[in-house]
Amino acid sequence: MVAIVDYNMGNLASVYNACKLIDAKADIVSDPNKLKNYDRVILPGVGAFADAMKHLNDTGMLEAVKEFASSGKPIIGICLGMQLLFESSEEFGYAKGLGLIPGKVIAFDKSKMDMSEHKVPHVGWNKLFNKENKLFKDVENPYLYFVHSFHIVTEEKYTIGTTHYGYDFVSAVQKDNIYGFQPHPEKSHDNGIQILKNFMEL
């Protein structure tokens, strides 16, 4: 059973429908006390980092997610959900994250980009260059769907995928049982569905 964390930040329905597509038993969970009863957790999200952290804190989900991550069971953050796994974000000032993986969230550095070719936010299909990892089993030439204006800076040892958009940025991470994925697998057709299947088999 997989819990899709509901903390008022949207994108729940598309993640839930993707889980149904692969016959994964999924619930949208808003009660933090129930999270520990699940085998896996998906932390989705579209929106602002600070707002998301406030909702997690106000609903009691912040500590529940941390406790689940410490249990050793698989957890994955998608898009904003991935960014929340880290220590902090500079989006609209400074905001503290969950701190489950060392690193921070920064804006795309437009000084490193040809702005005639690259727009921010980064929206659309792009390639993820991945290391060998169980999450990418049977995924070939992974073009995936992105929507974001900020990206992760973290240590190489936690990086399992990068993407090029003006310059290389971290687009997939792992620290033990904790995974993060900047693109949206639920919007990425066959490649994304395979990645979700792989997560369900961890």
C-alpha cells in the first residue's frame, strides 16, 4: 500500500491515477497518524516551497513524513515534493525544508543560460541522464516532463540523475530509502509509469 501525502498543494489526482494505472493500491492520506501504516509514501506537490512547509507543519504531516523516512521504508518526493526533502530553499527568501537529504534549493542561474533559448520556468520534455539505480530499471532514453523554476544543489553521492537546461542540474536523488524526482513521472507516459512501477517494487 502506498500513501500519497495530501497537504493542500495539488497534483494529487494525477499521481493517484498513475498509481491506479499500474494497479498499485494507493490512498490519498491527510491524517498524519495513518502514514506509518503504509509500505511506501509519495510526497507530490506543485506550488511554493514555504507554503508547502507551512501546510506540512500545520497538519502534523511534517513530523509524520520524517518518522516514515526514518523507518527505512521507501519514500519518494516528486517535483516540489523532492525539493522539500532538502534542508532549505531560497524561493521567495529563505525557507527551511525537511532536512532528510543534505542540500538546498536554488533558482536557475540565468547568467549561465542563453535566455534566447531557455525560459524560466523550465517547462516541457527533457532528458534525464541517470546512474544505474533500481528506480531506472527497464527505462531507456528517459525523456520526462518538467515544470519548475528552482532546482537542487546537493552532493554527488546523493545524485542519481542530472538534466541539462542551460547547464547541468540535479534531477534525481537517493539517500538510502529516500528518493527524489524533479520531473513528473505521472505526466511522462511510458517512462514515467515504469519509474513508478520500479518504486513500487523497492
